[in-house]
Amino acid sequence: MLSPQLLPQGIAHTSGVGQLIASQQLSAYYQPIVRLSDGAVIGHEALLRGPAGTPFEQPHSLFSQALREGISIELEHVAAHLGITAYATAPRNNLLFVNYSAPAIQSLLSSHQDRLVSNLMDAVAHPLVVEVTEQSEIASLQQFGEIMEAVRGAGYKVALDDYGVANASMSLWVHLAPQFVKVDRYFIHGIAHDALKFEAVKSMVAFARASGSQLIAEGIEHDSDLRIVRDLGITYGQGFLLGRPSAKPALEIPRGASSTLNSQQIAVYPGQTRSDNRASNVHSFLDSVLVDAPPVTVRSHNDDVVQLFNMHPALHALPVLDAGKPVGLINRRSFMDQYALPYHRELFGRRPCMQFANREPVVLERTASIDQVARLLTGDEQHILSDGFIVIEEDRYLGLVPGIRLSVR
């Protein structure tokens, strides 16, 4: 229940947003925040919504009008209160991200200290993350840092919002040492096709590792961008592709996004910047280890596989193609071990070869970086050393790279 006392006298019943607050016509929506390593929803950002179909439905319109009415800080408090109380039914270990602008935090803790503390105390059922917005309004980094230490000391985590735009600076990142840093959607949207955005975010990833902060990529809307941020090592993601804001917190991501995250196909990093000629080095590296292995198709039989392995005794594996695209990989040793068993040739010789194929092979773009290859080789999936990679260029099969050949280079 919202209290009318949150509003200055005379505002509640005479202005647009004040009236919406007093008549309790505002509500909370939640957008999922997703762990990119496995697609798990680890929490939600609480967002404010006005009455549907009105000029005040979206938060930007609400806060713009509240600023004109002189109640913007009060509206932030209402938004946080709504977001916290309506989240009560979510899983208890979920993180709840609540937005507070730097001016609101400074004002509430300087003149109404009990208000912010009591508001946040409503969130004891869930781990709370105070997401700091509008950082350009911070007058003193030292003073604001002390305020945020008090917030952290009360048991709440801190997130820095919109990093990379004018409002957020590296000096604030260093001073606050936030647990989370949200990379602004400007850098994420279209990163798969923009080399400069890619390099900027890559530097953020390196700094996050050094500082101990976890990055959250905002504004993920396309599969290609999702693959890039996943392969860059960004921990969490948020955006329409992973889940739109809704009144009921979503606990799973859409199937399409889940398939993208689970795919072992490595993202194609965008082309080189003007000062970067590493792409040609990557090409020569992969070309030097590429094996011209003849493919089979999904219509091929196991007898066809045996024939090819007998014709090419040095071949470690065979790719399986469907309409020219790789869909499987048959490891020579495991296949021949199975085929050598009694009656296997008679029973399985004329059956489709996909029966013995790895249906989730690692598919490597020719433009993949050496760092990406190294990260795969040192990961948990040790079958890569025996199976190797399928290499493609613009969806066209080029050949195989044996994992063992890469590991000794």
C-alpha cells in the first residue's frame, strides 16, 4: 500500500503523476537478468509502468512529467517500493535490481535517511541490488562513496548502470567497486558487426576481471550479439531476446535464446579496426592446421563411413552435412570400436550414419580468434581434443581441425 505522505502537500490530487501515485495506478514490471553460461534467470530488474494505453505508460514519460511536477525523487521511491513488494512471490534466491538515481540516494540519505532504509528493508525476502543511475549528478565521489558503503554495509549489493555512456565513468567504477556493472545497450546493440564496439566491450571485460565486478550486457536483441557477449566472457545479459518486461517475473528464457546459448558454434568476431591486422594472422593460423576431410551427409549409411575411413587412414573424424551445413561429427576411434563388435556391420551397416555421430559438434568460424580457440581447448569439454573442430566460412564447410594438432602448437 502506497502512502500519500510520500508526496509533498498539494501535489497528490492536482497533477498527473501525483494523481497516479495517490490513486495507486502505477505498477511494477520485471525484466529477467540471465547467466549466459547456462541461460539461468538469476534475478530481475524492477521497472515502473503507468496505466496501459495512456501517455504515462512508459517510465520515461512518467519520470519526465514527475521532474516537471517536482516529485521525481518521490516517484523513484514509489517505484522501488512497488518493485520490492510485488516481488514477494519470486524465488527467494533471486536477485532484485532496484533503480535509484544518484540524486535520489543522496537526498534520501541526507534529509530522509529512514525512508530509504525502511524502503529497502521491505526486500529482506530477496537479495537486493541497488542499481545506481544518473551518476553525472554526483557532486562528490568521496561523499557518495561513503553513502554507498552504508548501503553495502546494510547487506545490499551495488550495480553501476549504463556504463560506457556520459553518465558513467571509470573513476566511479574504481571508487565504488560495484558488484555489478551494466554495459550500456549502445555498445551491445550491433556489436556483432561493429569492430570498435567490440574492442570497447572487450576492454570492459578485462577491467571487470581486474576489479572483481560482474558485467551485465544490456539491450541484447539479436542472436549474433548474444553469441558475441557470451564468447567474450560477459557473465550476465539482459534484453528483449532474453525476456521482455512483464508483470509476472519470468523464470525461464525463450527457447530461441536458450538454443543460441547452448550452441557450441563460436561467434564470428567483427572485422578488424584500422589499426588491427590480426584477422589475417588468424586466417593463416587456422589455414595451417586445416584438414581437407571429405564429408558424409545425413543420408549416408554407416558402411559409407567405414569405406571413407578405410580410404583415409589418417583421418581422425568425418563431418556430417545436411544441405551443406554441418550437423554432426563422427569420431574415428569411437565409431570403429563400436563397428568392430560382433554383428555390428550386419545390424547397422545400412542404417543412417547419424546414429553414431556427435550431434553437437564444435563449429568454428574461419575468422575466430586464436584466443577463442585457446579458451575452448582449456575448457571443460575434453572431447574437443579428440573430435576437433568443424571449420566453416559463411556457412560453407571448409574442413576439420584436429584438437590434438592445436594443442601441440
